[in-house]
Amino acid sequence: MAGSMIELKEITFAYGRHQPVFDRYSWEVTERESWAVIGPSGCGKTTLLYLLAGLRQPQSGSIQIAGQVVERPRPQSGLILQDHGLLPWATVAENARLGLTIRTLYGPDGRHAPAGDALDPGIAQQRIDHWLNRLGIADLRDKYPGQLSGGQRQRTAIARTLALEPDLLLMDEPFSALDAPTREDLQRLIVELRREANLTSVIVTHNIDEALYLGRKLLVLGHPPNRTPIVFENPFATQADRYQQPGYQTLFDRVRAELGNHHEAAV
């Protein structure tokens, strides 16, 4: 039976003296679940993701991932950002290897990299080659980010993340800047990769249909302070023919109604 991967226990978080974004907020994610977090601009979607990633800390309460309190970024959490985060002076292969390269600076200390034996350079190269091939960008390995399309840059960022073999995949609107065909292609790819690696995933999005495709469960955030999770079960996740299925439009409308009249919630 799957255990708990993420546990937020009555966390409170605020920026400076502003109203709390989260006020004694609790939420739980089970191993290998796929969640989409949706809400209007300024509701705390990205803040929640950064809290899970260990990039921010709550003022009170606790966040546990895989049974450990998150006090800093954990080696087993992978984060994919909207702007790719690629080094412009590094090639596709060098960018894909970046996380593994950084880990060698610390060694297997259990804080910056998983504890255990240091990763053999040959094995590291095999991982990079595997993901460049799996993501269809092996022939671009010597190109620089400025020579790539937006979809190719995002595939490079995904390769860099998956080369680290994470158990938790966090995504912050990774497809919002892409054209529709590229976005749909990468959405399908993420679904395949998540299944192959048995990943737990949390994606932040402002798009209802994307949330319903990628998230088996939806977490809806509202204007701060967020105090109680609003959760929708979604039986239509990963189904390409969801538009034709009975109940899909009803669920879509329920989520849209929960979001309210926020223009940022895209149809």
C-alpha cells in the first residue's frame, strides 16, 4: 500500500508583514499520485511549489516529504520551471548534465546529493545519453539554448531533471509559454515519463483543461489566506478523448465555478 509522500501540517506562510498566503494549512499527497494545483494569479500556487521544493520555509507548521521534514532543497525532488533555467553558454548535453555535475562538487553527502557511493562518470554519461535519446533531442546535444525552439529547451530542462532520478516531480507552469501543438506533445510526454518512473508529481497551472489532463487530483487555491484544501477527484486524467466522455464538462464547469470569475483561469 502506497504511503504518504507529502504532508503539510498546519503551515503558515506570509511574505513579510503581508496577509498570510497559507494559514494553518494542511494537505497530503500519497506516493505516485499526480496532482494539479490551480487558482488565480496571486493565490499562492508558485509559493506552494517553492515550499515543497524547500526554497522557502513556513513560519509555523511543518512540511514532510517521504517522512523527512523539509528544511532545504532535497536531492530527490526535481523542479521544472516555466523559463527552463538553462545556461545560455552551455550546450544541450552540458545543460542536461548540470545537476549531476553539481552533485560531484559535494559528493554523496545526503544533503546535496543522495547518500551512498559517488556516481561513476561513465554511468552519469549513460544517464544523459538515455534521456537525450528518450526525449528526442540527442541530435541537438551540441546546440546552445539560443539555437533551440521553446519545446526543445523545455525537453532539455526535463532531461536535466530526470537524469537526477527524482522520486518527486514539481512543475511550475512548464508549458504555458509554448504553442498549442508543442504544449500538448510535452503534456503527453510527461504522462509517459511519470508512469515509467513511478513518480509522484505536482504541477502548477492556470489552465483548467491542462489541470484535468495531468492531475488525477486537483487542488484549487483561492485568494489568500488559504486555510482549507479544496480538492477535486478527476477520473479523466491522461485521457485524450476526455472531451467526449460523459461527466467531463460537468467536472470542468465545477472547477471553473470554484475558481470564480477570475479571468486568469484560462479555458
